[in-house]
Amino acid sequence: MDMNADEVALEDTDLGAEVAWDVDRDAGDGSSVPFVEIGKDDLRQSDFIFNTPQFAEDIND
């Protein structure tokens, strides 16, 4: 299953940025990964690669 940029959510937490996704769009628990000591402002579009040209929302160029 391919992941699209609109299925990715980013949030700053006390530990760092948390990247979450919900590919089945059921509004239930999807999956997530914390980037410890890396803030959302430290992430770039090139950190996210999708099958087609897409841009993750709230991410710097």
C-alpha cells in the first residue's frame, strides 16, 4: 500500500517531532515514530519520499 502526503501528520512533542500516518483513513490508531531530539522545524521535504511528487504539510523546503 502506498502512502500519500495527506496521510502524514507531524507534531512537536517534549521528546521531539512525532510523525504519524493513517493509510486506511479510519481515524483510528495508525502508526507513528518519534524523532527524539529532532524538532519539526529540523525536518525537510526531502526527508519524506512518496511514489509521486507530493509535499508533506507543515514541513520546510
